[in-house]
Amino acid sequence: MQISYEQRGFPLALLFGKVKNGQDIVLEDGTKIIAADYISAPRPGKTITILGDTRKTDSSVRLAVAADVLVHEATYGKGDEKWLVSMGILPICRQLK
């Protein structure tokens, strides 16, 4: 059973970076902290893209294509259709339905 930093009373902020980089540490009292006991193998992260009210741009496409999660906020209502079409936004909204 692994014991956490907090359970051992170690100063987490001072030790975490060294241990995270795989460095073993010996405390003043002789306690040995073996990095491998506290870290796991690297895991890939997730990419989340959040876009506001915007039309399609090369930048927004680059952000969205590789995202694991895409959130696209839009706050338009009835009566905005003509303007949304002129801005190129409405066709995108229709594609997402």
C-alpha cells in the first residue's frame, strides 16, 4: 500500500518537482523517498477547445480538429438568421445539429 505525501507529512511543494522528475530524495532525518514509489508512467492528456460566438476561421478549425472535447458557445435567437447567414455562422450551427 502506498502512503501519500500528506500522510507522511512531507513538504509537498518543495518535493513534488524533484520526485515528479524521477529524483529520489533523502530527508534530514534519513527518510528515503523513492520517486518510483510515488509516480506512474506518463499518460497522454486531453485537449479541450472552447470557442465563443465566432464564424469559421482557419485558427478555430485547427483548434477544433484535434480536440477531444469541443464546446462552441452561441447565444443567438430567432430573428438573427439573416445576420448569422451573412456572417457565415448559421450554416455551421445547422451542421452541428
